[in-house]
Amino acid sequence: MKRRTLLRGTTALGAAGLAAGAAPHTAAAAPSPRGDGAPFRVHVVLFDGVEELDLSAPYEVLAASDYFTDRSVDVRYVALDGPRTVRAAFGTTLRVDHAWAPEQADLLVVPGGGYARRDDPGVWAEIRRGALPRALAQAPRPGLTISALCTGVMLLSAAGLTRGRPCTTHHRARQDLEEQGGLLKNARVVDDGDLVTAGGVTSGLDLALWLARRELGVDTALGLEAMLEYEARGTVWTARPRPARRTDARADEGARTAP
């Protein structure tokens, strides 16, 4: 956290310069700050066998977004079985201090992991156990966005949340996602409103940057990119066109040429 505090000032200045002159990768999404001062509440769902990068990239990006917006951002790890220790795919152990409470979240993020190892802990084990898919199936409500990356999308599929809806996942699970009724889109991030999905492991960075941009504004995403020294990559497929907020010729050209 001290590292972020030290970086905040210089990064914000750099982000301001980027905002003044750089065309975004995709048409700008209008931020949705709440005027009542309510925090943006993010729950990252953990389970045994979860992929380390899948769980850490969205957490890092979204937690750091608090430095680039006036809206408070609260990011926490949660586990269906309540506070406990989770053992990740490569042996990392993490203490999860918060219980499953989607009614208290604005955004759920479901990582993947273990889909190729069907006898080990991970997504397949959670699908067989059934408890997490059932809980996810019951989670949707107005005001909640459910997102997933990599093979975490297959947990949403097992919950019936991707059936008939645009989505994507890790390339090795795409056929399964389609066979289970998902409308596969060839994009790194697929935004279908209250359902947002992303591709393979590293796409967690792009998923989080897109969600920060969508919920907290373009300047927040630019600040994050500068701090992380990472530019969002790949195409974001959106269900509805999002009008650019700038009307000058450069912004218009950027929207036309964005990948």
C-alpha cells in the first residue's frame, strides 16, 4: 500500500496528460458514480484450486482504483464456506476473512483455475460439488454485476448465467461454453450489462481495467494504466454502443479506429 501511495501523485499527473491527448482503445464508457457517496463494493470469489494470477490481477487493479476516483472502492476476497484458508492452484495459501454475501456487493468477480485437472481442486471440483454454482445462480439482482475470467466463466455456465448470453472464456473451454448455451464472442472482454466475462489468465487485468473504466470513469482507468505500466489490450465487445464523451475530431477518430 505504501508503494501505491508514493506512486499516486506522479501517476495521477501522468494520467492527466494521457487523458488530454491519447485516444482510448474502445469507445468511452460513461462512468456511473453514485451521488450518495456509497462505496463501489467488489467481492472476488475464492475457492480451493483457484489460479493465483486470476485472483490477484482483478484484486490489485480494482483495489488500486481507489486512488484515482472520488468514490470509495472496497475490494475483498470472499469464500462460499465463510472465512477460511484457501489453497490456490500453485500452492499459495490465502486467508479469506469475508463470507459469501453477494447482496452486499456491486460487483462479483469469479476467477478460474483447475479446469484442465478434473481430479484436483478447482473449477471442475466446484462444479461437481455444486454449492458454488447454486449460490451464483441465486446471486443476480438489480444493481449487481457478475463478472468472471478465464475458466471461472464455466462456473457461471454451470449456474446457468451464460445461457443465451454473449460471453467468452479461456480458449480451451470455449467449445464447452458454446455447448452449454453461451453465445461465444471472439473478444478479450465481453460486456453484456450485468454479465461481464473475459478470456484466459492474463485477461484479468483487462477485465478489471474495463470495469474500472465503466464504473468509475476513463480517468480512473488511465491512472491505473500509468501506475501499473500496462495498457489494456484486446477488444471489448459491448452489448450496446457507448457514446464517446468527447466530440472533437481526434476523439471521433479514436473511436473509429479503436480495436
